[in-house]
Amino acid sequence: MTDLAVNGNDGAPILAVDGLRVEFRTDAGPVVGVEEVSFAIRPGETVCVVGESGSGKSVTSLSIMRLVEFGGGRIAAGRIGFRRRDGRDIDLADLTPAEMRAVRGSEIGMIFQEPMTALNPVFTIERQLTDGLIAHKGLSAEAARRKALELLQEVRIPEPERRLKQYPHELSGGMRQRVVIAMAMACEPRLLIADEPTTALDVTIQAEILALINRLKRETGMAVLFITHDMAVVAQMADRVVVMYRGNVVETGSVTEIFEAPQQEYTKTLLAAVPKLGEMRGRPAPERMRGFAAPGSKTPQQPEARPARPRELIEVRHLSTRFPVRSGLFRQTTAHIHAVEDVSFTIFAGQTLSLVGESGSGKSTCGRSIMRLTEPSRGEVLLEGSDIARLDSYALRRVRRDMQMVFQDPFASLNPYRRLAAQVAEPILNFGLARGAELEDRVAGLFDRVGLPRSFLRRFPHELSGGQRQRVAIARALALNPKLIIADEAVSALDVSVQAQVLNLMMELQADLGLSFLFISHDMAVVERVSHHVAVMYLGRIVEIGPRMAVFEDPRHPYTRTLLDAVPVADPRVRRSREDRRARTLPSPIFPLGHEPAPSVYEEVGPGHLVIVE
Amino acid sequence: MNYVLNRLLSMLLTLFLISIITFAVTNILPGDVALMIMGTQSNPEALAGMRQSLGLNDPLIVQYGHWISGMLTGHWGTSLVFKAAIGPLLLQKMTASGLIVLMSMLIALTGAVPLGVWAAIHRDRWQDTASSSAALFGVSLPDFFWGIVLILLFARTLGWLPSSGFVDPGTDLGGAIAHAFLPSLALGLGLMAHLTRMTRSTMVGIMEQEFIRVARAKGLRERAIIWRYGLANAIGPVMTIAGLQIGYLFGSIIVIESLFNYTGMGWLTYQALLNRDIPLIQATIFVIAAVVMLTNLVVDLLYVLVDPRIRLG
């Protein structure tokens, strides 16, 4: 690209936010979104704004684009200095809407979190790539098309000519995010604002997108404002870091200053809550997260006197789950999605087995199949010797007492119209285990157990935070004294500090009650913290399984290595310079009727450490 | 193509079920065709003879077989009231009512889409309140109320348009439209109110989508964002809802056509019901059902044109 000279780093900031204050109109009067926000970005620099939900990081980025006004917000005070291409210094907060439109998309590009919804579903990729060019540069349709093609090549999308004619739903998530980036880069902006651009993506795709942003920055010399909640991504991307909390800037500094000598208490807490991949090297048992002792809990300790070989609780043998693909007038089955294919593993009493993999790998279906929330197609699930897959509905109901599930979204898994006490009591009532005063005692005891005050008993779900709600979901799962809890991405929707507390609670419950967990997660760093055993899933199969130390420290399957390699590490000194590769198209597990895939055959590479033989 | 075939097949299946229900229900009605032809004063022997010759003493299943094979081969029988072949009669009345249904739909959409979009982009401000109140007013009042108001205003006071009668569009298209206009407007106003509300809520949902924000971040004009990005996504759902209202319109024309003395399907249905003209009632229900289903098939096919995500198959 050609703007290198203009964007050249002469030290003067391209963007200088000074004392920004944004208010939102509500029925109860104005509410402050952010206040006293000040920071600057120089050309060629990446500044990361990091914070948890409600910190005001997105409000800040939307204010710079003046998009906050469309959401009922108003810039009440402060200056957003921006140096234009022609060298003039302007205050973005002062521009008229028409003047601002000329800056938006032309000199400042923006990319958003959700590639699935960021593109207009009814327009072709070409139309969406060209309309900005036509609006800002007055290109002819033909010239705009040529430029669009160039942009798709620039973001390394395979078969760019074909993509131009396609609609968004025909592209994968990673590919769509590349299109969104191409759109933002269309007019060669001097500043790129990336608002959680990889949060909705799988870790391998995230690595690709981060590498792409870095390459584009290098080649064009543009400045990047990167908004994220993920400290690991900050460590990998940032030159300088702005830490935000509840609408205020807490701390600003270079990435090494922030990570190695944080000054503020909040920054320290935030950093402590982030599990770092590799920090469990050489430690066989799971360990609590530091600095998050729940009130009244015991000092962190590991029970050393474990029996050499713990009891087997659940043994899954050759489990397969297929979903029919239906079409035609009578909705006949025309193909099958092989969501889970010949999967075998064992969960030991009092231990955690983690299923890791990317979206579509079949890890959630696997968890649901074990509880028969989804009917498995074949295979056995032996719970202490009896085969769950064969039970009639009456016997299944009894067995479900021993297995409970905690889901990802604590907003969706609690009934908004019922008091929390009633929801936690429900499974107990369901099985007729207690009534009256005894029931109340048990429910109150469960609230104590998960660290919720008893005053919450009479509350409704909307009165609680996300982390508190997830505690209620765990209390409900504990109500029947289960032997196994299946936690399906149970901490993925939580802020890191809350995530750390919930993880500690789960480990505490395991130590105290001898619970087993099937921990389904995409987050390798969290999995490293909590697991005894790990199984890596890819396209419905377990490709590698074994003790956590073996899988993490001696990964044998290429996919396990790719996965581990793609995880950003929350340490700016362990930066991985990654080559920016072309976007890949992922294979799909849809097979025609009657297709019988080969059985999974494993090679034992170490004690209990199995790798699939292709 | 496969999809259209599938849809037509399932339509035939539905029509078959409708034919059974229609036939069953009209046979439960008190009185029979023989009685309607001969009159209540006729002597019992002649009545019995008539019943025998009409096949009314056959088992119901046999009667149904006769009727449905007649319908399928184009022998729709003779109307008892109009003493005319049902087929040509229905065709003529369907054309008359088709004009009204089409015009009222056009009137409703031309008003509802801009109004709904306008309300949506001024969400929670006075424009929205005004439009919502007007729409609520519109849906709350029955069609014939608007009919009366329109007759008083445009026919009596201003004298611009005829208040009653029907002109065949084949002989005088201008006259036909003039005569169909007031009944169409009476039907269209209520429909417009309904569709305005639907357009508004669809548009409100769409304007909150991320791709609208992305379009703004590209620096596009707000007008282009609303009328191209927004509306292109709203048109499909609004069209579907409009299509579903066709059935409702065929119900409403019974009152409206009688009010305007417009001799279309509605007026015909009313006459058939009033006089227990059973063959005509059966054929009318059947034809209206078929037309409603066909228009909805057309709407669904049009949906494919506005939304590439819908795959037919």
C-alpha cells in the first residue's frame, strides 16, 4: 500500500483522546458511560484497551467513531483529537454528522466482534466491499470492483473472484471476519479500531486474524486501537495498554510495564485471574487460581494421599451420535451429520476430564449424549457398570440424579419468572427427596456451599450478576448430590476475575465432595488449570487423550499441536511471530446415508496417553 | 423447481383435506339440496323422488366421490339461486374481487412501508407515538366503519367516486377501478394499520443489527443505510405477513362488498350462505382456499428473490 510515507512515525499522535466523558439518556436521567478517559496513539502503534464487561471500553471506541450517538449516547465533555491525512488536527467530538461521515470508513476503519452479524445478509460481498469505496472515493463500479478484488487478496481469502459474487452466509466465520477487515481497510485508513475482533472466533482462527491485523499494520503503517477483554491477546498484540474499569481508565503503560510491574490493585487482580498456558508445567494435579480465596474456604491444598489408581466412575465406549439431514416434501433423511464418531474415554471418581476442541468438534454433543439429552446412535455409557444408553425412561430418570449439567449461559439456563430458592429446590422436589423445613434447610445449605448469601434465596435471576447466576446454576446441579457434573463451557461467558472464582469453587467442591467433572471447553489455558485428564476432539473424534501433563507437555497429534500453538499466552515476552497464512476452509462431518466411517484406532504413546492412528 | 413441485404437491394434499371438511360441514347443515330446490311446501313423495335422482340417498362417501370427481373434471354443477353454471360464475366474481384484494393490498403497502420505516427510525419519539396511535386506531375499527366514512366523504359530500356497483374491467377498466376504489380503500386502511405496525417492529429489530452499525462505520449516508441496508432486510418478513393477510381479506370482502353493493366473491358467498345454495357454498370455499394458497406460494417464491439465505430444496 502507498500510505507509508504519510503515516510515517514522526512521534506526534494520530489520535489523542483527552478527558472524554460520555453520557447516556435514560428515563432516570443521564447515566455516565465513561469519564476522564485520556490516551493517545501514534502512527504504527497498537494500543490495547482492556477491561471486563461494563468497563466502558466499547463505549470509548464507539465514541471515537461517533457511533455512540446512534445508541442514545452523547459526548458530554472532552476532546478527541485526530490528525487527518492532510495534516490538519481536528476534534472528532466537534464535527457535524456530515463531516464525521467523511472521516468514518475513510480515515478511520472499524471492525467488530461478531463476523456472523457484521455483514448484511442480503447483499453480495462485492456490494458491501464497494459501497464504501464509491461513497468516499467516487470510484466507478468497475474500478471499485477491481479494488474489492485486490482487498480480498490483501486479506488472503482464497478464490477472491468467486467470493465477490457470494453472500455472507456462504462463508465461514473466519472468512467473514476477513471480509469485515477488508471493508475496514478499503479506503486505507490511518487508524483501525478493532472491537473484540477475535472474541467470537475459534482459537486457530483467532491466531490467523491477529497475524493478519499485524501484517496489515506493518505494511501500511496505520495505528491500531484494539479493544479486548483478553489479557493474553493484549500480551500478544499491544505496544501500549489502557486498563479500564467501570468507565474509568485505571492504568496506562507500555505492555511490559503493565504485565511486569502493574501499579494498580485492579490491574494486579485482573492479571492474577488470567490462567497462562504453560504455567502448570510439571504439576500433575489441578491447582486453584491464586488470590481468589472464597470467604470461609480452606487454604489451598492438594490432597496428596490419593489412591494410586482412582475408581472408574463413567466409561464411555465407542459412542457415536449422528443427526439426520432432512430434505424434500416428506422430510426424508438424505445424509447424516456425524457429530460424535466412535468416542471412548473414562472419567475417574473425584477427577476432571476435559473435552477440548473448536466449534463443531462435537464436544458439546458428546456431553449431551452421555446424559442422553441427545440420543446417541450407538455405543455404551457405563455408569458404575450399568449402561445408560440402554436404560428405559424410568431407569434413566433415576440415573440422572447422579449426573447434572451446568450450561454456558447463566442468563438462559435460569427461569426469569421464578425465585432462585424455588429453582434450586426444583430437582429435590422432582425426586421427592425433601419437603417443608427440611427442603428449605437443604436449599439454604446449597447457597452457603456455592458462596451465595442467604438473602439471595428470595431473589429473581435478573437481580444477580453473571457470576452469581452461574453459582446458582451450580447449586442447582449440586442439589441431588450428583457424582458427575458436566460443565459445558460453564465459565466461558464470565469475566476473567469471575471465571477464576467459579473455577476455584468447582475445584473446591471436587476436593470436598469427591465430585467428578466432565469439563467441556475451548479454552486451553483454563483446561490446563483444572483437568486431570484431557481429550482433544476434532471433527467428532477424539484425536488425542491422556493425563493432562502428557497431552500438554508432549502433544503428539498434529491437531493438538496446532491448537496449543494457536493459544495466545498472557506474557508479552512469549510473543509468537506468526506467519500470516491464507484462510482455510474447514472440512465438514456430513456424510451420505449408509456411510460407515472407519473405527477410531489408537496408539499408546505413554501411560494412558493415546493418539489416533489415521 | 423441485421446491415448487413439492409446494404444489403439499397444496394439493391440503386442498384434498379442505374438500373433505367442506363437504362434511355442508352436509351437516340442516336442510338439503332437494328441499332447497323444491321448497318447503312440496309434497313428500316428490321430495323423495328428487332426493333419489340427486343421489342424496347414497352413502356420504359415494356422494363425496361424485362431487370431487365433478370438481376435478370441471363439472362444478349449477347454482340453485342463480340458476347458472358455477364455474363461469365463480370466474367472473373472482376477477371482480381479485381487483379489490389486489388494490387494497397495494394501498396498504404503499402506506405501511414508508410509515412503518419512519416510525422505526424515530423510535420512542413523537413520530413513533403518532404513527403507533394512528395504527392502533386503524386496527381497532372494523372495515365497514371505514366503508361508511368513505361513502359519506367521497361519494356523498365530494361526489368524486361512485359509492356502489360493479363494472367489468374487461369492458371499462377505468370504470372498474373507480368502482373498486372505495371498497379497496376501506379494506386497505385496516390492513395498512396492521402492516405499519409489523413494518415498524421488523425495522426496529433490523436497525439494531450489527451490520447496520458496520454500514455506519463505513461512512455511508444514513438515508442509504435505512432505505437500502435496512429495507432490503425488512421487505421479506413484511411480504410474508402481507401474504398471510390475503385469507383475511377474502373474509372481509363479504361485508365490504355487500356494503358497496359490489357483486364479487364476497357478495356471492353471502348470497350462497343466505339461500343455502350448497353446491355454490362448497365450490366457493374450495376456490377461495386454492387462491389463498396460491398467492402465498407466490409470496414465498418472491421471498427467495429478496433473501439469498432461503434455499429452495
